[in-house]
Amino acid sequence: EVQLVQSGAEVKKPGESLKISCKGSGYSFTRHWIGWVRQMPGKGLEWMGFIYPGDSDTRYSPSFQGQVIISADNSINTAYLQWSSLKASDTAMYYCAREELLPSAHLGDWGQGTLVTVSS
Amino acid sequence: EIVMTQSPATLSVSPGERATLSCRASQSVGSDLAWYRQKYGQAPRLIIYSASTRAAGIPARFSGSGSRTEFTLTISSLQSEDFAVYYCQQYNDWPRTFGQGTKVEIK
């Protein structure tokens, strides 16, 4: 059974750094794109970016390029999303998700979500 | 990037009735289109992929159709658990993109 287990909720102040995680199990971690989807309070889903752990190829949405860094540690089957300087507007639920293998790269599995609150 | 536009924003339907949701892509995505259902307070769940293939465990009342730029999700007889927000997503090109969502509410 595929599982994506995310790290717990975070409360941070503006300007602080943060790294949240998503641990995959039940599948070959290096063979599937894995990444992050943002959902701001009361809003829709926004695709942020994904990484292919097999070769670290990373694709970002233009809206998030330069704002966050997505990485992966294959030794522990974990993907990360990090910020160097949080803003209040980063307050959101962040979901990790895994793409299925081609020919259909839909998001077949999702993590439970990590709530990030940024407030002074 | 490919812009996905869903309509309507909100759909009011009585239990047992049919719901038809639309999704339009700004350029052709072939059949690389998925639908997700998100219940309140939960993570999204895959409903349909490849425009018309039901995901594992999804009941037959859900059907998807369309190709290239026009897609439809039909729920033939709404059950209580179907009142939720539905998102379409294209995975034909990078960056992947979602529609803004359609909320299906009880009439």
C-alpha cells in the first residue's frame, strides 16, 4: 500500500525559515515524481512543483519559482518543501502528492496535509 | 502555462439528481486530464484519470468524457458523500495546473 506521510503542523513568524517533509512508502521512491500542492484558506488547489528523485530533476510553477525549494533524500524516501524567509501569505495547507507512471501522470496518492501558519 | 477553467463555480443539486461539471483547457491536453474530489477538511482524492477512466474504488455513478480542450465530469445520482469541491487538473505539460474548482452543494 502506497503511503505519503507528512510532517506536523507548524506555526512560524514572518522571516523565519521552514522545511516540511513527506515520507513515501510502499513503492519505488526514485521512480515517481513527487511534489507539493498549496491550498490557501478557503481557496483552491495550486500546483507548486515536483521532483523526480531518480535524478533530482525539479519542475516549478512560475508562481513559486524562486520562492521555495523542493528537494528529496532518497536514503530515507522523503521529499521536502522549504522556505528561507516566510511571509504571512505563505499561511496555507500544503499537500504532497505522487504522480503515477506514464502514460498517465495523474496524482494517485496524496499526503494528509501540513498546515503552515505564519503570524507575528 | 496551460490555464484550466471550470464551470460553474457552484452547482446546487438535490440528492439523487444528476450533476454535470465542465473543465476547459486553454490549449490541447489530449486526454491527460484528471478529476479530484475534496471533501471539507480532507485531502483531495482521485476520481477520474485519462479523462474517462475511473480510479480504483470509485463508483460507476461517476463518469468522465472529453478530449483536447473540453472535458466533463458527470455524477449520475448524487449521494451525500458527493457534496464536495471538484477540481480538474492537466498533466500534459509542465507546469501541471488545476482548475479553480466547482463546489457541488445541496439544493
